[in-house]
Amino acid sequence: MAVLTIRDALNEALREEILRDENVFVMGEEVAEYDGAYKVTRGLWKEFGDKRVVDTPITELGFAAVGVGAAMAGLRPVIEFMTWNFSILAADQIINHAAKMLYMSGGQFNVPIVFRGPNGSAYQVSSQHSQALEAFYANFPGLKVVMPSTAADAKGLLKASIRDNNPVVFLEQERMYGMKGEVPEGDDFIIPLGVADVKREGTDCTIVARSMTVPLALQAAEKIQAEYDVSVEVIDPRTIKPLDLDTIISSVKKTNRLVIAEESHYFASVGAEISHSVMEHAFDYLDAPVKRLSCAETPMPYAKNLETLALPDVDKIVAAVKEVCYL
Amino acid sequence: MPKAATVTKKTSTATKASANGNGKVTKGLDLVDVELAKKEFQARKTSQLAAIKKTDKGLLREMLYQMVLGRKFEEKCAEVYRMGKIGGFCHLYIGQEAIGVGTMMAIDKKDMVITSYRDHVQAMIKGISPESVMAELYGKEGGCVKGKGGSMHMFSKELEFYGGHGIVGGQIGVGTGMAYAAKYKGTDQVTLCFFGEAAVNQGIFHESLNMAQLWKLPCIYICENNQYGMGTSQKRAMSSRSIAKKAEAFEMANEFVDGMDVMAVRAATLRAIERARKDGSPTLLEIRAYRYMGHSMSDPGNYRTRDEILKYQERDPIVLFKESLKEAKVFGDKDFEKIEQEAIEATDAAVKFAEESPYPAESELFTDVLVA
């Protein structure tokens, strides 16, 4: 297996899918000549040219709409948002158009499109560039929502998303683009949407984490194992919608304790949804109330110390596990 | 000089020529008094006569039939809406028939169409049966989208009808994407993308026209200027009067067309189609008409006077077209009666079908959310 950064794993997925299907093209701001704001599309324009890798004006609503119309007419666009924060300008096309088209056309027009880009916090980019939007998009029927946390998942899930016949919101993380991992070889390496992955097996407490909080949870698990001899299981749903509840419920039935760590805000979050489902399906198995760690309920501050304070980190996750284990 | 600038210059001339057929730009259609309206009606008829003589008789009959069907169908919609048969919003097309017919009967079957929520008549012109449009309005299983869309969301993939859309202006961007796909795949399909004049104030209009001209997309943007965005007149909502001229900011070809004159609409559309098929370039058509009814069935219309509506009815597109056809000796009163009768029968059959069609099965609630 090759060791790749998440950035390069995504790049490979795009390259392979462009080669595989003539209807796949990548469109967005700075994706072509500039090689991508975060270099996810590096080299693709040079290799495939203007038709398959398309620079757009700064016109998020406009190019999201072009993607939706092109997908209705038979293409498979991959639309890059330089950050998901900018997708809010295009939310009308994602939510009112892409998500509804199949239903309101009585099953006639599906929209095979991927909207992708970095989601969540980065490095002191402040209030308008640090939001995690998964709960927002996951709230609307008609959209799939995907969040990889490793290089292999990034590649396998992006390829599955491009081949999916529905609109997919694919949420990457800027801080994670440089993280390395083993990626299986071969053009047909696909990870099906809707299947969670147990990133670390354990018996005493479950942590459900996604995207940036997965590596944090894994570090926290090691620390707790070493310091308290508590065995933590880490589950990454990978796909927020559809959500693989079975894997989460089975784990909670085994460990009887649950911590949810997420980068998005606390109120009405995906964690709140998972917590509710666990209450519904595994109430009698819980030995402690479910603990949720989220971003502080404030816009993201700029100052480094305040930004750190706002976000989940290893120590906060360790403290949460201790709390549910009554340590 | 850049090529695009030349195109704009040329179309400015075309604008003048197309405005009333004698090189004089029509001024302020919304300012005419009844006498002037009558005079304009005469002038329009003269120009229609010439166009009619050059057009196939079968096509002329179909054009008139579709206009009359559109009128009768929408009148019936108003009637059954008041009886509580149709729920939700219901936006009628009465007064604007020449736009739908003049544009859509100039394209080929393979060409794509997308429009706003005022979509019943466009859907029928594209070939969706009056039965399945009416059944959709009734929220029945036999509707063209199985009762799941209603008045604002008629679709037919088979007939290249990409829907009625409910967010003002949203479909302008989607239509741009459809044209993008045609260019990408190398088909010679054109896209007709309809929207009202109030949608022009949305950002998506400007974002779309910029990309369409930048990338040379075969999209014909058709602004159906019925002069009111819901209850707010264009004068109260737009800093400039001409919508066609907004295209010049993008160096895009454009024309202003009298939307009461179906032959003028057709001629302008044919010019735009040629531009789209020949070098893939887009056009903005501002086609000015007037909606006789309220914005939707729930609109009492307090923002305008009865006189204003009557003034426009003096220039009614169907009456005008009939008189021209008669004067050109193509059709006579008996033909008109027959056409009207056919339209009434089609509308009645549509109502019967809708009445008899069952409501969707409860299991339909959860179908078509996602596709396999």
C-alpha cells in the first residue's frame, strides 16, 4: 500500500474518476491553473485541460447552479468550494435545488453531483472561515453527507461519492490535508457510503468522532489506556447521512458509555442526533449520561489561545471519558 | 475591437428592427392609453401579416391552438381553484401565451426548457398532456410528477422539460448548467431558460449571464416581463427600465420584444437559436407582456387599476393573432370556433382525468428522496 497525504489521496480519487468516466469534471475557484487553493486538484488541469478542470469566477451560487443543471442533463460534476463557509452563498442551489430535484420531479431527475471542500476550523482564520456545517446540510432529506478522516477513507469515499447518483456534500478538513496514511492500490478501491469504521477497538467506553476529532480521539484513547487502563473504542461514522447507527449502537451496548466529539457547534448538532438515537435504542445499556464535546457556542475567535479554548482537543476528550467512566 | 462587442453592436440594430417591424423602438408599452393601444394593435397586425405569409399553415394552426388551449386551461384552473380542487399556490399564465408559444414552438424537440413556477402552459407546449398537468394540480397520482410537485413543479425528463421551479431566479443558474452540459457533450441542443422580470434583481441572474457569455453557452435567457413582481411594479423595484440592455454589461446579444405579438416573439427566438447553434453564444430576450390575473390565485390585485388591465387587453395576443390570420386569409371564424372547441374539450378531458385519478398511495411519501 502507498502512503499518501489526505490531499494526495483526494487528488488520486479525482484523477481516477476523471479518467474512468468522461462525464466527470471538476469545477470551482482556482481549481485549474492555480492548482487548487489547497492543492487538492494539483496537476489535474495540466493533465486534462480546460474541459475537465474548470476555473470559475468567484460566483459560488452561480457555479453551484451550473453544476446542478449539468448534473440534471447527464454530467457528473465535482464542485469545489474553496471552503464550505462559502457554500452558504450557494445554499439555495444545494438545498432548494439539488436536494429536492428527484422528489419534486416525481423521480425523473436525479442530480449526481459532489460538492466538496474543506469544512471546520483551520489555523486562526477567524469567524467567517471556521464553521463546521455538517449538521446544517444533514438536516435536509435528499443530500448525502460524507466526512473522511484518513487518507484511505478520503480516497475511497470520494470515489464512491462521485459514482453515487445523488447529491453528496463531501466535507474535508484543512488541518488534515497533510496527514498521511496507507491507501490501498487500484482504481476500484471504493468505500461504500453509509458504513462506519471502528478506528480503534475497545471495551470500556465508546467515542464517536468524525473528521478532525478522529485523530484527537485516537490520541486520547492511547493516553487513557496508558494512564487509567481504560479501553476506549473509537468509531468514525464516515458518512453522516445515511448514518450507520447499527455500528454505534452495537458498540455502546458493549461499552455502556459514550462520548461524542465534534468540531461543529453544540446546539442541534449531529452529536445531539446520535445521542438521541442511543437513548432510543440502547437506553438500558447506558451506565452514564452521554457526554458531548463540541465547538464553543460562539463565532470562532481569532486569538490563538481563544481558538484553542473553543475547540475540542485531546485533553478535553480525556476528561470527558473520565467523566463517563466516573474516574 | 473584441468580437463580443461587435455582436452587441449588431444586436442593437436588431433590437430596433424587431421592436415594431419598421425600425422604430416601441416606447413605454405600460404608458399607452386605450386609443394608442388600438393604433399599436393595427401596426402590430401589419407586421404580423407579413410574418404569417412566410409561415407554414399547419404550424400557424398549432400555434393558435396552443395559445387558446393555454388560455382555456388557465381559466379552468382559476375556476377549479376557487372550488377548492387545487391547493397551494397557483400562478396563471393568462396574457402571456404569446411568449410561451412564440419561443417554444421555434425550438426542436431535443432542445431543453426550464422555467419558473408559472409553468403550466410551458409544460403543455413542451408536450406534457393537459391531463397530467391538471392531475398534478389536483395532487393526484396521474400528475406528471405523481402529485409530488403541484402547480410550481411540472417536469418531464423524456420531453426535455426541466421543470417549474419555485425560488425566484434559481432556475436561471440551473438552465445555464443545462446549456453547459449541451456544450460539454457536443450536442447541438439549445436551452430556453424562462424567468420573470423580478428575477433579474436576484444575484443569480447576473452570475449566470456572466458565465454564459464567458464560456459561450447555448442558452437563450427569456425574461417574461409581465411588469409586476408579485404586487410590486418594475418601476418600484428596478433602477433601470430596460432589461434587455442589462445583457450589454456582459457583452451578450439581446433583444427587446413585444410579448403580445407571437410572430415577433417567434422571429426573435429564431435569431437567438441561430446564434446559439452557430457559435454557441447566448442571448437575452426581454419579452414584455402583461399578466391579466393576479400573481397567484391568492392575489386580490389591489396594486393596479381595472383600467390598466383593460388597456392591455386591447392588445390581447390571441385576438391580435386571430385577426391577423383572418386578414391574411389563412383561417376564418369557423376555424377559430373549431380550435376553441378543441381546446375546451382538451381542458374538460383534463379535468375529468384529474377528478378520476386516485390520490398518491401513502407509500409514495418516502419514494424518490434518494435514488439507488
